[in-house]
Amino acid sequence: YIERIEQIDDQLRSVIELNPDARAIAEEMDRERSAGHSRGPLHGIPVMVKDNIDSADKMKTAAGSLALVDAPTPREDSFVVQQLRSAGAVLLGKTNLSEWANIRSRHSSSGWSGRGGQTNNPYALDRNPCGSSSGSGVAVSASLCAVAVGTETDGSVLCPSSCCGLVGIKPTVGLVGRTGIIPISHSQDTAGPMA
């Protein structure tokens, strides 16, 4: 996946940052599996998360905004990242998004952030990838990761999934913990898988 990202993501701009420890984590997961231990169904699976989801590692959580690029690294994983890591997932990187999950303007372009630029649809580079979880949708669709996590207030997982030929799920609000996610709306936001 890292090699493929290096080969094609300069055109797609779906990955905002790679986890510098991803290879080491993957090797550890391989060693555990070889020793007969599996942490769960996602053991060793490379997963990307949207740049508004906290991860306590060497990656930033900036919601695509240059205003947060120099903010301190989160001290704790978000609830979603905690669950992914306990299931054995390899956090491969952070994906681009509509900056601030698309709350910055009523006339903004889906998939654009100051930090990552404009995310492009993998099927037609001059087309909109839709929704604020555009980087997650494009990364999965272009085979840059096995699965990604996006967040949705109103269409931000479902729309890029549809435009990129994926299945995306917006779980019932409150079913998935939202601790450590930069929100738009506390009454509507939830994280969901895209695969």
C-alpha cells in the first residue's frame, strides 16, 4: 500500500499523512500471527482514518486545517482508533477531507483542505469525490488501503462511498464512541467504515 500511495496519490491527494511506524507495526502483527496469536478480525489489516480522528502517535490530527498543523499531538487515541488497534489493525495514515469536515463555508468544494489540497475522484480526476470523508473514500477505491474510517454529519461517509464505488455505513448516532473526533454537530456526527 505504501508503494502504491507513493506511485499514484500525488494525483489523487487522498492521503494527508503516512504513519512513519506503519511498517514496524505491520511486522509486529505478522510476528504475532506467525506465533499463533490473533488480536481480532482486523489483525494486520492496513486502515486509514480521516484527519479529524485522534491518534496518539507521530501523526497529526488537524481536520485538514493549517491552523492545527502545529498543535500538540493528541495524548490519547480516539475511541475508534483504540478499537481498531485492539482488533489488530495497522493504522497506515490519515486521509484528506473537506477542511473542518466541511463546516467552513456553504460554498466550499468537497474534498478540499488547506493541509491536503483538493482530493480527486479516482475514476475521473476532474470530478468531485463528494463529502467531507472524500480522502477515505478515494484511498479505499484506489486500493491505497483495505478499509478506511470517515465521519458523517449529513452524507460525508455515504456520498464519497457512492461516488467512489464503495460501501459506507453511517452507524446510529451514539452507537460508536465519538471521543477524540473533531465534530461539526454533537447531535448528528458519527464515525463509519468505508470499504
